[in-house]
Amino acid sequence: MGLTKRPMEKDDGNAFLVGLTTSGHIEDRRALGVLRHVIDRGIESRSVKQIWVWNQFVQPLLNRVATCEGGCGAISVHEKLNAPDNGGFCAYCEHKMDKDD
Ligand SMILES: [Zn+2]
């Protein structure tokens, strides 16, 4: 086990960022550009301008990311971003709960 410090985005986060480029949640072309830059070169390599764009368009989405309260484990980028609007549940678990009523 190496103890090399790596930015969080390198592992799980990176898959999420890749998902964000195609999920439609980010429409701003500059923001998509910064997103791809970070995926390729890491979050540390952002310029001041890129950090500004990131903070405007990407960070608010990252702040919303949640895992499903239903405990279903892995949920998609789309669901992770929509769960907060669904009371913390992904569409699948929400649907399941509706059926139980
Ligand atoms: Zn769920």
C-alpha cells in the first residue's frame, strides 16, 4: 500500500467527472473545457481563470453529490445529482417506496 498523496479526483471522483461531461448537467462550454482539463491533468493544474469557471459551474454540482438514502449503493451521475431533489433517494428507490404505499 503506497502512501502517496493523490487528489481525491484521481480515483472515484474522476469517473464522476467523466460522467459529468456527458450527463447534460453542465452545458457551459468553458466549464466542460475545464472539466476535461481536470480529468486529463488533475485538479492541481487549473489556472486562476479555470478555477473561477470551476467554482461557478462545477463545484455547485459536486456539492450536491449524494449517495442514495435507500442504501442501494452505486447510483449513476445523473441519480447522484437528482437524489437531493428526491429527498435523498435515487429514482429506483423512490419508485420502490411508492409501490410500498
Ligand atoms: Zn437508491
